[in-house]
Amino acid sequence: MNPRRLQIVLYFHLLLVGLFRAGASEGQLLVLVTNGPISTSLNLVMLAEGYTRLDQELFETHARRAANGILGAPPFSSYQRYFNVFGIFVESREAGADKPQLGIQRDTYFNSTYRSFGIDRLLTIPPNDVNRSPEDGEGKVNRLLMQLIPEYDVAAVLVNDSDYGGSGGPILVISANSAAAELAAHEMGHSFARLGDEYSDPFPGYPDIEEPNTTREIRRELLKWRKWVLASTPIPTSDSLPFRNLLGLFEGAHYHAQGWYRPRYECKMRRLNRPFCEVCAESLTLNVFTRLGVVRSTAPLRSAAVPVSAFLPQRFSLETFAAPDDAVHVEWTLNASPLATTDVTAVELIGSSLGDGTNVLKASVRIESPRVRNDPAGALGELVVWHVFRDPHSRPPLQIRQTGDGVELLWPGTAGGFRLETSTEPQSSSWRQVPGTPLAAGGFWMLRLPLADNVRFFRLNRE
């Protein structure tokens, strides 16, 4: 597990009941959506910007709407049960954001501003072209996150302004415009998977670095999303009607009208109110598993040395982060030998089948997702290892059941080296052996006794 996830696990109970506060922090942590422990979940945090002291309820409403926009958009919708959503409320003296083009200045906590770098809808916090100091913007965000919820995965500054605007990067910035939910999903593409904008509008000085969904490559055999492209689709791909519903190589992306290409004619990274294309959805899905891993939990814990009874089966199981339409494949081996199981996510062992010393049980887990065709880093695979040994102190179970005129005692036929003994006192030193009768079916021994006035005690003792 990611060490960053381990360091904060003790905070979870406090977070759930909403009692946790950072002592010196000016912010208040709010729990908006809880789907699991923060150590095994993706944690989305919304921070209030331009909300005054009386606006906390309004902020919560806007934050839930933005979170729903993100988690309701495929592919996030397939994995939304693994997301928690938190809010951090900090007061601003004034509502809104700066609008230099209109001569409007607002006194807000994170110093948000529209028309960053000369683009009207580009809404940012420092450092930007207006204020180069991170301490007036991103630095404040990072300090609040470290104080209140250091195990966050995505942070978004939500600006209390109705004008459309936003930006991606390490920290999302989105406005409270009516299209904020859709905009939030777009900006999440930047921050969560480093997807690029597929706009053709020029952005002078923007780094010419390819993102998962943008490229300058026009050779089919070297195209990074070639597994999604039909052999019959021309490369580059015309934007005429016959090709607009295909995956290919469409010119216009990364703030260039020429020489840069995108996978689909339209995608959420190019135009709002469109779905993420398959290439973007694949990248987002891979990042879900890169951040979470594949295996959510195991029983017993994988880090423990597990004693296994020689007489009772021990169940080993795992839970994954798979979506409902993902397929889960698990290969189980014991000391490198395959194990057969009827349940793909569980297997049972009995100590009598184990060798001397430590035995190695492995589960090689692989998720097959309809959203992923390229997984070069193996993000959808994980190996789980248990070290198991035969418990030298295990005893066979003794079952006692009452019949009409007596009692029956049964114990496993595999309990070699044990004998049934009885006594009238549990602490007595005068235990005596009682012979049993082997049963033809089930591999059990049985002793049938009439009911007696005195209480009898029974035990299986080593011979």
C-alpha cells in the first residue's frame, strides 16, 4: 500500500463524525460523501474561495454539485463508490473573484482571478501572471490540505462567482457557474490524468509536451492510441461526417490548429457536454488503479504470517476495486503449484495439506476493463502474497449434538494422533479413553452415548 495512505489511517474515525479540526488552521473540514476509509479510497477535496462567513451552506451546495459533476461523468461514474468527497470551508471578506478586464477586485482568501494570461475564462489562483507568489494562493491550499487531510488525491478550489471559468493543474480551480459540474469534470481530466486541452485556439508560450490525448505523431504504427483505431480508418483522419464517430487522428489540439492531433472529433477535453473519448477514459481509468491499487482488502491481512489448522479449512479472500462491468481474474498458487477454486476471489487451505515450515500462497490478480486496451505499466494487475504454516497447536473440532435418548459426538477422521477422553470433572486427572466408531461417509468418527445423571466432559487429547 502507498505509504502516504498508511500515515493517516488513524484520522478516519474523526473525519467520519465531522469532529476533526486543525488546531492552527483557519479552515473547517466538512465530510460531504463517505464511501470508505480514506486510506483505501480516492479523496476529492473542495476548498471554498470567495465565500463569506455566512456562505457555508451555499458552499456545501455548490461543492456537492461540482462533485456530482465529476463522479457522475464516465469513467468516474464506474468507480464513484471508491471516492470520498470533503470540503474545506475558509472565509473570504468578499464574495466572487477578481475580474481585471472589468476593473473588479475582490478581497478573497486564495486571491482568485479571471482573465489569467490574457484568457477571459481562465480562472486561476497565484502563482499566475498577476501574482507570482505561491504563498498567496497554492501555498495556502497546500497548507490547509496538509493540516486537515494530507491524504487527499485531488484538490479543487471552488470560486463563488457565477461567471464561467476554471483551470486544471495540480489544483483544480472552478467557478460556481451553472455549468460548473461539467467544467469540473473537464478540469478533473487535467488534474487526475494530466490530459491535455484539445482546443485549437492559440496559447502562446504553452509547453509543447504531449499528453495522453495529444500528439504530433502521424505514423500509424507509432500512434500511442493505435489499439483503439480501426485498420480502415485513415491516419491522419478527416473531420468530414463519415469519420466523426470514429477514433483516429484529428488535427487540432494542444492550442494548435495544425501539427497537433487528438483521438476523436469531439471529446470533453475539447468541448463541454460531451463524454470523455475512449483514449481519455482509458487514461483516467488507469489513474484510478495507479492511485488505489487493484486489491482493496484481504482476509487475513496479507502482511501477517498465517497459522492454518490441520483440521479446519482456513479461508483466504480478497476484494478488488473493480467496477461492476470489469472482469476479475485471479490465479492462485501454493508453493508455485496452481490451486483450483470455485470462487475466483477466495480459496481454502487446510494445514494437513501444507509442507513443513513456511508455505507461500499467492494470488495474481488482474482486472480486465472494457475501458482499457493499453496498460504498459501493469496498473490493472497486483500480486498478493501470504506466508502460511501448519499450526502445531491446532486441535480437531469436537461436535456434540443431542438425540432423543442420548448424545452423539463426532470428530474428523483426519484427526490422527488424537483420542477421545471423558471425565466427570473438567479439572480431573482421571480422564479415560472412550473408543469411537468410524463412519462410512464424511470421514468422521462417532460415539453415541445414553444420557446419564452425572455430567460428562469430553476432550480430544494427543496420544
